[in-house]
Amino acid sequence: MMQKKATLNAQPRSDNRLNLLDAAARRFCSRSYYGKSMRDIASDVGIKAGSIYYCFESKKELLIAVQKEGIRRITSLVSTAIATANTPWDRLQAAMISNLQEILSGNDYAQVVIRELPRIDDPRRRRLIDARNKYDLIFIKPIKDLEIGSEIKCYQIRFLIMGAMNWSPMWFKSDGQSPEEIAKGFLN
Amino acid sequence: MMQKKATLNAQPRSDNRLNLLDAAARRFCSRSYYGKSMRDIASDVGIKAGSIYYCFESKKELLIAVQKEGIRRITSLVSTAIATANTPWDRLQAAMISNLQEILSGNDYAQVVIRELPRIDDPRRRRLIDARNKYDLIFIKPIKDLEIGSEIKCYQIRFLIMGAMNWSPMWFKSDGQSPEEIAKGFLN
DNA sequence: GTCTATAGGTAGATAGAC
DNA sequence: GTCTATCTACCTATAGAC
């Protein structure tokens, strides 16, 4: 699908696939998947709509790619953060901080996973949901290790924490509390 | 805009304005404001797209009406629930239970407020946001009355609780925990 | 790798009949 | 109140030039 070498008469733009993903994430986030056109996304990276189809075979493919990348990024960041902490409490806090950092970073990938995944209708959605569920499970172990209640209780706590985090973009102000402060505030 | 009497040759449908609001709420919820057409909404109530414009002068007007009604409903329900409880703790719990009942009821109005309000671009959005902020404030008083921390702490708790509630439609299963159980679970 | 041109479909909205 | 018919605009996607 992608060629290794640019032809001589092509303009010297570095890999537009990534630029397109960034633009799509931004656009899908601000007005939903259905609310922004291929023309909008293309114009953000300085090309025409038809050219997107060199990298992505359809609009839905573009959405799936954004979501796949979004899950990959946040999973990677949070896993790393957890690995560097020693106690269950620190692991939970580290996971929350890096999760919030990614969600509130303004790159919009995570939000497209969060907000658009439940309503896309596509066979590949199943795999994405599995990947997101797997991501959500990262949080359950540190909570269980806190040993503060039954298994049901642990899941309730996880729903509480993850819901609050997933919702935070709605009220977050970049001149207010930092992700660290928000995470610590949630944990008392 | 609306007439009081139906003409004789009109079909005997009772006020379609409400039916249209219900259908719009459902559709805007499932595929976003941009993802569903006036034709889709019209067909849900058994009329043609052009006929919607007898009740609503534009698609955006229809969205605004859904959101206005959504805020009105949940404000009314939660205010009433709070008024029937006696202690701060009971008031907070009553507010959470009725908030969750409305959000998880399946009528979709609340979710259109929650999910679509941040991204519509319209002068009237300001008023809706004010109304929703006023609604959010309903929760702050019971939390403050609990006297468990500083004002900042109270707002952190509110963000935690409201975020978790607003997010609950994503994982709620109608054969699982009830809104009461979820609210009590969040409150420990 | 990006362009232009365009096919083929659907969108929101309006006008006028009934 | 709802219909049909229609306008204009925009959409996704493709084909072929460069």
C-alpha cells in the first residue's frame, strides 16, 4: 500500500500517514466521526481529499487506525508507568497519572477511542473493544492488591476511577490542576 | 408555529413534537448529531423529513430542544429526590440514585446533553451550558454538608462522582447492578 | 504521492398541494 | 400536519494524469 521511495516530482512531504492520523484524531474528536469530512482532514495536512485514499482505503479505516493507535499509545504509557512503581498504591497512582496525562494531553487519540468506539458499527470493532477491555484490566490488579474489599468492590472502584478519568476532558482546564494533582485528588 | 386543532383530513396522530424529540434523542445518542439525518428521525415516527420542519425550524433546533428537555427532566427529578431526604448523606445518595436512573433509563435525553453539548457550535449553547452547570451545582451542597474536607476537596469529590455517573452508560448492563446498587457502591 | 475531475449518493431545507 | 418534489450543497470514493 505504501511505497518506500518518493518519485522525483512528488513534493517533499514526510510521511503523511502520521499527519493524517493526527488530523483525523483532532477532527473526529471535535465533531465526531460523522461530523467531519475527508476534505476537512485532508486540508489540515495540506492535501486534497482524494489523496487520503493512498494511505487509507476508506474513512472508516482511518477511524479504526486512529483508535488502534490510541489504544496502543495509552496501553504502552500506562504499562510503563506501573512497572516503575513498587507498592500497589503507587502503582495505581502511577497508572492514573499517566492515563490522565495521555487523556488530557490534547492529542485527541485517547478521546476518539473513548467517545467514538461505542458507536462505530464494524466487524473490526470487536477487536478494538477487546483491546480496550484488556487495557482497562491493567487497573484492576493494583486495586485488588490494595486489599480493601471484595472482588465486586474492586470493580466498583475501578468503574468509579475510570469513569471519572474518562470524563475529565469535559472539565479540565490547562491552567488549573495538573494530571498529577487530579489523580492524587481522586485518591484522597 | 404549532396549531391547536388538527384539520379533518389530517391523520389522527397525537402531537408528534414529543415523538420527534424522543426519536431525535435516540438517534443523536446512537450515532451523534451529525451521524443521523432528518430522514432517519422522521421515519422513526412514521412521517417524512419535510414534515419535521412544521415543528422544528432546523436540525440544530431539534438538537437544542432535546438537550433543553434533557436538562429540564434530570434537574426536576434530582431536585425532587434531594428534597425528600433528610441528612446530607441521604441527600447525596438520593441525588445519585435518581441521576443514575435517568441516565440509565434508556430514554437517551440525558446522554445527548452529556455527549453532544460539548461539541455543538451555536449561540444558544451558552444557555444550555449554564443550565447544565446549574444542574451540576445541585450536587455540591450535599457534599459540602458532609463536612469531610476543604472546598477544593468537595469539588474533587463532585468531579469524581459525576464523571463516574456520566460514564456509567458505557458499561451498564440492564441485567446487572441496578442504579441504586451502583450509587451505593460508589459511596462505599 | 498528490492532483483533478467526476460519479453516485445523501444531506438539510423549502415550496406548494392536499 | 403531512405529503411530494425539488434545490443546492456536500459527501465518500474512484479513475487516471503527472
